[in-house]
Amino acid sequence: MEISGDLSGIKASQLRDLKKLSEYQTGRDDLIHPEILSGLIRLTQLWNREICIYLSRSGLLIASAVGKHATVTLLPLKGRSQSKHLRCLHTHPNGVPRLSSLDFSALTSLKLESMTAIGVLRGELTGFQLAYLTSDGSPYVVDLKPDNWNKFNYFESQQEHYHNHNSQIKLESKPDKERAFLLALQDGEQEVSENLEELAELADTAGVEVVGQLVQPRRSSQSRSFIGSGKLEELVHRIQETRADVLISDDELSPSQLRTLEMETGLKILDRTGLILDIFAQRAHSREGKLQVELAQLKHLLPYLTGQGQTLSRLGGGIGSRGPGETKLELDRRRMRQRINLLDKELKLVLQHREIQRRQRAKSGLPMIALVGYTNAGKTTFMKNAMEQAGFRSDIPSGENKLFATLDPIVRRIKLTPSLEILLSDTVGFIRKLPTQLLKAFLATLEEVQQADILIHVLDVSHPQALQQAETVHEILGQLECHDKPVITLLNKVDKVHDDEEISRIAQLLPYSIPLSLKRGDSLAPIWNVLESLLE
């Protein structure tokens, strides 16, 4: 029997003990031979490492591998025809018998007969989790406890799948919603709860459930693994305890950091930029928006192409895999650059059409007013209220209470008074740590901001970090070279603030501040009065 993996520090006599397990043959109806299980538990406890084995259809142990912490490299298979008759079983030294998203991906991509996780804690068996493919190709999961696993009929369960009503074994399918674990670095004593709360909101917008989080001081950051070795081991255990499917970092990851975290945790890894791009891929509806999203995703993935191994092989979809799609993610650098060049050309044609529209609007002589602000501040609600209060029928859907509810730009002509008619533009929301390449990719959308005569900054004054959000907006406006444009600040959601002094304090720090509540339907007349005076 072949033994591979991380064998450093393991005695030759112990490796011989592992090799001797191949002398036992597992019956067709049995999940695993008791002697093989006993040996795996003992060696897992002794080494504090995962052990992975392959059993043939006849029950022979044909290969094994050893890995650190929560991951062990799956053994190479000579052919797909062989893999469909193989069972893969591996131990978890932390005692949590849960299959990871990578396990499910391997089960599907390698077309294994089954995939099993074995929980081992302090030399004792804690349980099994078994997954096998049904007739339609989807995985189903069986949870087994230490006191009933030997009563489980493996062959019968596999044949009857989840229709086996006589079995007392709990059977469940994978949860529909992906489970995300958040990772962030802390700058000194700076509080990061608000930053993690925003990352959790982004994850919720992307359609995943947050099941845990881990924070480490930035001074301890390691270049290779992003976090220290102790924290990395804690992270692996927390991930297995929470049964997370994806790890999301609040900071940008280098290719080597992404690869290390992926190998150590066995999960799909996303950084903040990848998460935002995934949300954009869901929200883009116009041709221009879809082109910009795909272009931004490919440019973001290009540096990681050689660094991503398991991530590029994922088959399950979910966040991080929308937009260009799985086939484009697997393009080599040459084909990816060709696709980027093609998208650049297509986007230029779209921009030429938008430029024609912009010139036609400029000929009308109407002033262009652009709404800017942090995501989910109330810009779309402002535009809807502006049209309705001006006596126009609004065709704009109500803004959702989610980040980046609006992605495609919207421009409407509104006559406010007999002497004041404007073009009002709603734009994509800003957010902290917005990467420069993301700004460049969405420059066509943000050109409405650059071409505007006056900006209306909508600020959620009820947010605990309202001033920090306002600072983020002004920084991005500076990157867009719009810092010299007149800005009217709308202090929105004052109905949620019970401290008038706090509102006054914020109003004194921002230009042309006007407090009101869009949700309450307050009149926008004060804004139009300031706007008219600025235009004059």
C-alpha cells in the first residue's frame, strides 16, 4: 500500500503500523473494518494529523495519505473509471466529523463512490459523516454516532439512497444556503466590530449565512498564511465546528496567502474584493453592467491564476463563482487575456453609445445632478421621492435594505419648479476599501459623477460610523477627481437618531448639510432651494 503526504517526524515503525492495516478487508455491507478504524483512531491521536485512505469496491485498503490540521491532499487517481468504485475516508483530529465543501467537490468531480469524515478526539471516536451520490448526481449525507455506526448497512443504504425508510440513521441533504466564516485583521486597539458587521452584511447580500468570525492583531500578520500559525490552527478548528463552506477575508489576499489558507482549511477562499464582485455579478442587469462585472472579475482573478489550485476546481457554484462562470475561471493566462481584450473592445462600443446619449443631454442645457453616498444610505429612495414630490410617476423600484441594491446607473429628467429643471442620476454606492481596479472597471458607471455639475451626498446619519462613511465617500470622490465639485449633504434617517446634538455636530462638519428622513417622506424643498442657489 502506498503512503503519501506529510510524513515529517513520523517513525518508520508507525508507518509500518499504518501499512499493516491493508491486511484487513472491509465487507461490502460495512462502512469500514473495525481493525482499520481502530488503527486510524490510534495513529490520528498519536500524530495529531488527518489520515486519508482509499478502499476499493472489494474492501481492500489500496492507498493512504497523511496531512496537517484540517486538510490532507487527496491521493492522485490514475483514471476516472477507477475512482467511481472507490470510497474515501479521512479522520478529523479535532473530533468534528463534518465534511467540508472541498470534500463534496471532490466527491462530485472525482465521481467517488462515497466520502466519509471520521471524528477523533483524545483517542476516542466521536462519529461519522458519510456522503454519496444519488441517481441524479447530487450528494446526500448520513450522520452516524459512535454507538450505531456498526449497525449501518453501507451497501443497502447506497442502493436505496434516501428512500430507506426502515433505517433509523439520520439522513439529510446539504443545506441550501452556504455557510461563511469571516476573517479580519485588527489595527492595534482599533475596534473592528463595525467592519466585521459590514462584511457580514456583504455576505448576507451575496446570499450566504455567517456562522462565525475570527480577528487577529495586524502586527502578528504572517506573509505566507495571512495570520499566525496559532491562529491558523484555531481557525481550522472553528471552521470545522461551525461547518463553514467558505472563508471570507476582510482584507486583500496575495496568491500565496490564498493558496495557503485554501490548503490549510480545505474551503473556498474569498477576499473582500471577490465578495463585492460576486454581489455585482448578481445585481448587474444591463449589458454594460454585465460587461463591467465580467471584466473586473477576470482582472481580479488573473494574478491568482497560478496561485489557485482547489478553488479553480470547485463545481458547487455559490458565492465567488458567478459572473464569468466556471469555464472562464479555468482559462489559462493567454485565453484570459484574450477575453479581457475582447471585453475591453465591447465596453468601448457601449461607452461610445453612452457618450452620444450624454452629448444629447448636454445639448438640452439642463444641469446634471448626481447622487453619491455610501451603499444603502438611501440614494434610490431619494430619487423615487424626488420624482413623486415633483408630480412624476416613478418607475424606479423601491430600494432594498441591502448593500449595492443599485448597480446600473439611472438618469431621469425632473422639473422641480417652473424655472428649475434638472437631470438626476442615481449611481452605485461607495464602500470602504474599494479597490482601485474596481473603480477603473466601473468608470463608465461613475462617469455620471464626473460629468455632474453638483453632487448630492446622501448620508445615513443613524449609522454608528456615519462620519467614517462620509470620509470614505470624499476619498473616492478625490480618486475620481471630483473633489472640487459643489456637494450638498443630505443627513438621512434622522428619525432613527434621538440625539439632536449629534446631528448638529455632524452637520457642522459637512458642507450644506440638510437633515431629514426620506422614509418618513419629508419635503425635499430645502435641498432644491440650496441647489437653485448653487446653480445661480
